[in-house]
Amino acid sequence: MKLSDIMSAAGLTSWAEVGLLVSFITFIAIVAYVFVIRSRSSYEEERNLPLDNGDVARRPNGGGGKKS
């Protein structure tokens, strides 16, 4: 007996398709957020974080630490 036989006998084949659609929609939403919605300025700030010498604690929302 194959797994596909068990799934079809139990009526669970549509749930696999629903799971696939939910996963695909989630993936598309993440890609849209990263490449379209998120602002370029937040990428510029985060791009320079590894080069920071650690004197100022920067946060993405602009708070914290003293400004130099």
C-alpha cells in the first residue's frame, strides 16, 4: 500500500494542495517585503553595521545611543 493510496482513501489530498498554496503565498509575501516594501534607508544603515567601531548603539528605529 502506497502513501498516495492512504491519502486518497482518507480524503486528505486537498490538504496537501492547501499547504502548498499557503507556503507559496508566504514565500511571495516575504519576497515582496524584502525587495519592494522595505525602505532603502534601512538597508543602508544595516549595511554599515559591521564596520561600526561599537561606540554608538544604533537601532533600526533610530533610537538609542549618543550621536557623534
